Amino acid sequence: MSPLISLDNLAEQVPDGALVVLPPDYSYVPMAAVRALVRRGVKDLHLLFAPLGGMSADILIGAGCVKTIEAAAVTLGEVGIAPRFTEAVQTGSIIIKDSTCPAIHTALQAAEKGVPFMPLRGLIGSDVMNNRADWKVADDPFDASGGPIALLPAIQPDVAIFHAPLADQFGNVWLGKRRELITMAHASKQTFVTIEKVQKKNLLDDEVMAAGTLTSMYVGGIAEVEHGCWPLGLAGHYEPDIKSVIDYARQAKTKEGFAAWLQNNVITEQKRAAQ
Amino acid sequence: MTDNPTYNPDEFLICAVARLLADSRHVAIGMASPVAGSAALMLREEAKGSPDALRVSMIGGDANNPFTDGGRELFDCAGQGRIDTFFLGGVQIDGQANINLVGTGDYPNMDRRFPGTFGAAYMYFVIPRVILFRPEHSKRVFVPKVDFISAPGTSEEGVYRPGGPYALVTELCVMMFDKEKKRFRLASVNPGHTIEEVQDNTGFDFDIPEAIKTTPEPEPEPERLELLRTNISLEIAKTYPDFAKRVFGVEQAA
């Protein structure tokens, strides 16, 4: 059975209300898949960012696809604030679960190991912790003085979605040093990946490539999508299209501007694809 | 800053930050920290080949980024004590060195929401020397009490806390944090500014030494400015091309 699916099919396999984990803007962000999700009209998503949200978060929020978001921060980086995220949090139209980078990495590692929780240093006394009813502080049972330590429940996302430069026809996906994506996939019930290029040769047959490869065991489907990170970049392949990101940030400042951007850049993409 | 044409404000701040890294062995640079990154790269270049060679790990891009185990490696590294110096900022910072990166007003639906805490709620606890870098020196930033504690400046006894605030660098002054007294102490006022100006623009009390020093200008270190404008400007451009263009006039490498 071939792991190859279409981009639309990938979007159809993400149910409304799912807990979806997405990568930070410095990694391999599946922007084409995000637009496909908006076109399919996905609703009530619980988004988790591992660990930072960027343009993908802002578009999904602006398009009304999101119920809750958990992230260590959401920003368009050098381009500025994420406008749809900022307004949604200020008005309360979405629920934010503020976290901190290593807390998200740790919760995913717990899921990866199949353990119910993991401890993490720091956090105690912060308002990040004080606003997280799901986090606990316990006395370290191994420490003679029994100092307090934070315990974080495992997070097992329903779906992980990201892009990758290369996969093989068997569904093995090469991620190189972007190992946060490997953790995301290991932790999630299901993983879908858009791929720049699919090769015939098995990645696991090559010792050098195998070390940076997510094996197909974790992968529910791959969709070949050239320039799948655009307008964000794919390291070693293409640079971010900063002009397009700046253009987005400007238009998305208002609801109306965002709606126009969505129409011109997401909805019409489908029409182009259909031609 | 004075109207001295021989250096620009960013070059001044880079040199001010660099003096605080004299004893550092491994500096990590988080997202969007070009001034801190420039200072660390400059010291690394100066210490090249010596036994005190400085390690600089930058996560803002692929250049000078040594991590190969995903986004978590920086934090795992810090948790083990392998990183001694880090930089944080804040929408608000108060006199107990509590920092707020989340926003102003009542949480969660704040009046002004900012991106979020990033790694601060962890890094501030585990890295021995955290330098707070916030050029804007105003009562809007330096408040009596932050609206949201992204990370506390100090912790109760018993909480594992090898790390915490070391210094604060702004456009007006340099302060050091006194862990015992849980207060900032003015270390030096930047050239062209006065102690009154610092006081008028700070919303919290801090200790003032009897003799007030002036933060040195980069002039006593002309070779440092030269290094900054040549090798370091090209190196920092790999991670922060816009900054390098604005501050040093470096065009982005192809």
C-alpha cells in the first residue's frame, strides 16, 4: 500500500476538533497543508506548537479554524506580531494555554516514552505555571531535602503535520537535524508529511541518511508538494519569501484585510490547482 | 548617547554587553538577539586560540547553531549547567527582576498581548548569568510590579535555582542585580545621560552607589570597533541580515 496521498486527502484526514501539533517557523512548516486545511473548512482545532507558533498559527486562527492554542509564544519574528493571534487573544475568541519552550518539548517526550508525566526544572513561581491547572508541583522523592519540582502531563497529539525536503516511496521521511519533528511524530497518534521530493530508493538503506530519518512506522501519509513551506523557507532549498510575509502581516492587521488576503492567497489557490 | 559620530548606539550597546561577558565560557543566544549575538561573537573572535576560548551557541538560525538534537537540545544543555550566560528581555521588568514577556493588563485577555514567554520560565532558573537587555528605558517598561510573571527574578528557599538575573543593560545605564538584597544596583550611567534621567524613567527603587561611574565608550577599545565592523558584522549578518545592514551597512551575502 503506497503511503502517497494527495494534499486534499491529507487535509480530509484531519478531523474537526483534533489536537494538531505544528512546528515552529525555524523548522519545516507545512504552509501548503495549512492552506489546504483552511480550504477544507476544518473547525475547532486544538493547536499545539512545538514550541513556537508563527504564520501558520495566525492563518488558522484568522480563518476561524481554532478553538485553543498552546505555545511558548506566537510571533512573525522579525516581521512583527502575529496580528490575528494577538486580536483573538485580546478579545478572548480563542483560548490560550501559555507555555514555555522546554515544557512543550518535555510533554511530547513523555508521550514519546509512553509515560504519563515528566518533571522539569524552572517554572515554579511563574504565572505561566500559576495559570496551568494541568501542571503540578511535587516534592522530589529522590532528593533527601525533598525540594519541589514541576510535573508536566504527557501530550499526545491526534495529528502531527510538517513538511520535509525528502521522503522515499515507502513513507520514510528524511528530516536531518530537525529532530523536533521526529519527536512530534513519535508522540502523536498519526503523522502526515508534505514532501518536497519523493525518491524511489529506500532512505534506510543509506547509513548516513538513515540517522536523520523518521521511519514509516509513524507516518500515516505523505503528499508530494513542491515549495510546501512557501512563503516560509526550507533550509538548503529555498529562502523565506519575506516580501510575502510582510505583505501578509500588513493585510492581516484588520479582519477585512485578512479576509481579502485569504480570498486571494488561499481560496484562489484551489481554483488554480483545479485548472 | 552622545552625538559622538565615531560609533552608533548599537555599537555602544554591543560593547557595553561585551564587558559583562568577560568571565563567560559558553554564551547562548536566543531568538531575535542581534546585539547580544554580536557581543558574544566579538569576544569569541578576540579569545580565539586561547585556553579561555568562548563558546557561542545561537539558535536564531543555522549559522553558529551547534545543535543537532532538535529544539530541545538548547534547554537540555542549559538544564545540565553547560551554558553559563544567556539573555532575556521583557515587555515589563520590575525591581525584583521579575520579567513579563506576555502582555499588559489582566491575563488572559490582556489589553496588549505580546508573543509569549518563550523559554524564559526555564532558562532564568538554570543559567547562572542571565543578562536582561532592554534598550527602551522608560516607566512603561521598568514598572513597580509586572502584570504577568513570565519568570520570577528570585525564588523561595528550596526551589532549585542555580540561575537568575545578573545585569540589566539599557539605553541609559547598566545595573547589576544583587541576589541577597533582591534589588538592582546602578553600576554605571551611559555617556550623555544623568542619574536623574535614570531615576525619572525607572518605576522601581534601586540602589545607587556613592560614586557614580560612566559606562565606558567604545573609544578606549578602537580595535574592538574595528573588529566589530569587519569580521563580526559579516558573521552576525548570517543570522541577522537586516540588523547587519542597518547597523554596519553590510549587504546580505548571497
